[in-house]
Amino acid sequence: MVTIERVGRWRLITKELARHVPFTAAGAVTGIVIMVIVVYGNVSSGVSHSLFYTLHPIHVVLSALVTVAMYKQHGKSKVWAVILIGYTGSIGIATMSDSIIPYLGGALLDIEMEFEVGFIEEWWLVNPLAFFGIAIGYWRPTTKFPHAGHVLISTWASLFYFTAFGIADWIPLLPFIFLFLFLAVWIPCCVSDIIYPLLFVRGKQNTGRRDAREVFSHHHNH
């Protein structure tokens, strides 16, 4: 059954998506600038690989921290639920943003791409950091982090996935790379930290509209 509160919440989600378009686009532009530097600077795929596995784990930590903090502030905070939601939210969202969407973008552009996901290939690095982010979010639940930093880290991780695991003449493809960088960040990073944890919240349904407005306003201001 569709409630007024649920309609109000989804209207706010739509509003936030629209509000984040300019900033996400600006982040994608920084990614294009970096790709030009990588191409003309003859930066090796090994360097891109190292940068990807620096930025991607940081993205996982941020996603885990904020997902858990949001759930803990608005849910019942059972430990097993916190761990499950924090892990699936951070690993799933960061993998989609940093690996799956760039890989699919490369496939659509007929680029020779390797498919690699961090929590499997570099499990010893990515998974512990996911649990580290979960622990921080549980013991010090706060969503007050620089949203700009989250968007840029995700954008650059997606970019370095292209250059680490793909082989192509990148310069003619820059408009398409811009599009995929934008899509890789826009939905996963701009709303998933809010939507995903709140899907599991059951305790405040009667005040859904007010809670949603407060959550989105708080998230946007920080």
C-alpha cells in the first residue's frame, strides 16, 4: 500500500537527485581532466591499479560508516543487522559504483576490459576495511562527512578502473567516459547512503514524511 508518507519520501529522493546533478557532473569533469593527464602522461596501468585499490577501499569505508550511522540513528540497531546492512550496503554499492558500472560502460563501448571486484580479488584489504567502517559507524554514528569528498573519491575510483583494467584510445571516448562516470556516482553515492539503510527501518513509519525531510536536509547540509 502506498502511503502519503512514502510518496513524500520519494518526492524528496527525486528532489535530492536533481539537486546533486550539477555537483556530480562537476566531479565527472575532474575525472575527465585526470584521464587526459593519465593518457598524455603515459601513466602505466600498474599505477592506475594502485590508485584504484587506494580509492576503492576508502570509498568502502565511507559507505559502511554512513550506511551504519544512518541505520543506527533511525533503527533498532541490533548488532547482527548493523553488520549485515553495513557490509552489503558498502560492498554492494561501492562495487556497483567503482567496478560494475565502469565495466559495463567499457563493454558497451567495445573496450577490452577485465572484470575485477575488490572484495574478491583483494579480499584481504577491502573486506576488513568494510568492517572497520561498520565499527566506526556503530560506535560513533555520524553522517557529518564531506559529501564532496565522497563523490570525488567514487568518481576517481571509477575512472581508475577504466585505465587500470581497460585498453583503449581514450581521448575520442571522453564524452562517453564522462557519461559513465556521472552514472557511476549519481545514484549510488548521492542517495544510497540514505535509501538503503532506511529500507530496513520500521520504527518511525508514522512520521515518515518529517523524518525523511530531516534526514535529507541533514545529509545535504553536510
